Amino acid sequence: MNNEEKINTLIDYINKCRNIVFFGGAGVSTESGIPDFRSVDGIYNMKYSYPPEQMLSHTFFINKTQEFYKFYKDKLNSLKYEPNITHHCLALLEKNNKLKSIITQNIDGLHQKAGSKNVLELHGSVYRNYCMKCNKFYDANYVFNSKELIPKCECGGIIKPDVVLYEEPLNNETISQAINDISNAEMLIVGGTSLAVYPAAGLVHYFKGKYLVVINKSTTPLDQMATLVINDNIGKVFEKIKNSL
């Protein structure tokens, strides 16, 4: 099958299903202009004083908070970006009672911005921030627009983004809900992810439904198990899905 035929097959699957779960990664947001991590133009291939993996670690945040925030404010500020066709199509599928949940590795909040309600954020969100001293909540605007490089609470404590850094565990409640949703899904669409980041990538193995679909530019470890693999731009695929609804 060529990609056109594969997309038509996917549309046919969607028409048949009432319980779809979408599992997505950075590739979902690149078409909004947000750089991913692992591609040739991704964040991991940019030159910094420290490797990005190190700068996004818990140890680095604690020991070199100023350097962390320089990188964080420069590269992870998603407030200026808008949802793309994939985000909008997923929100429409949810509205049409087809899509039960979105499980995302992204921290940019674009799914919610597009109108999706049931979004499980495995790695947290830039939109939630809290004081490490008194636990007071702060929004993303406060953090990214703070005059001081390190945003501080009114109590004097340092504010930390509610994103899962390297060395930090994923939220147990979010993981449990994701496992439950994937386990009960008729169809799982995995899109815009190389499935290289664990433990998040391991969640897809809980799927035992009918259709496992992978949409990604490059190959993934899941391709051999999949019912359907589409190696194409995810936005192109979801534009055709949206036009069919």
C-alpha cells in the first residue's frame, strides 16, 4: 500500500472505532514550530555549554539553577506557539466521541489550547509551576516573563516548573490512568514519536485492542507489531482525517 491508501485505511479504522487513544511525542508539535529533541535540527544537536540532557536533569536544576533557567526560558517557552492541524483534529475526534484520551510526552500544552479535554501529560507541563518552599502555584507567564532569571515566589522560594526532569519519576496517577486507557482502547494511534524515551515509551505495550497504528517520519521499535505504519508528516495524515470527518 502507498501512503494515500494507508491513510484511507486509517480513516476506515477510525469510522469503525468508538474508543481510540492517541499516544504522541515531539513530532506532533514540530509543525507548530516547536523544535523536537532528537532530529537533525533538534535541541540535542544544538551547541550549548552543557548537553541538553544534563541541563534538563534534577541535579542540574538544583546545582546550577541559573544555567537551567537560561536554557529553559530560551528553548522551552511554548507560549508563543499555536496548535496545528493534528492538535485540532484530535480535539474534533474527542468532540465526536471517537477519541477517549490523548497521552502526550510533550510539555507545551498545545492539545489543551486546541480544545482537547482528556489529556494525560506524562512529562508535566510548562503551564504549571510551583514554589519549592511553600508550594504556591504560578502560571507560565509569571515564570517566562519574570524580571529575574530565576523566578521567585513572594515567600522567597525558588519556583520550579512542573515538568519531569531527568532523574525524576513520572507521576504515578498519570501512569496508572495511561495504562488503563491504553489497555481498554480499541485502537491506539502512536504519532510523532521515535519511542526512544522510557518509561513513557513502554506504555504502548499495554495495548491489546484491534488496531495499532504508527505515524512517524522514521521507523520505530513498534513498527513490526503495528497493524498499520505510515511514514509521513503527521500533519498531512491528520489533515486528511479531519477532511473526512
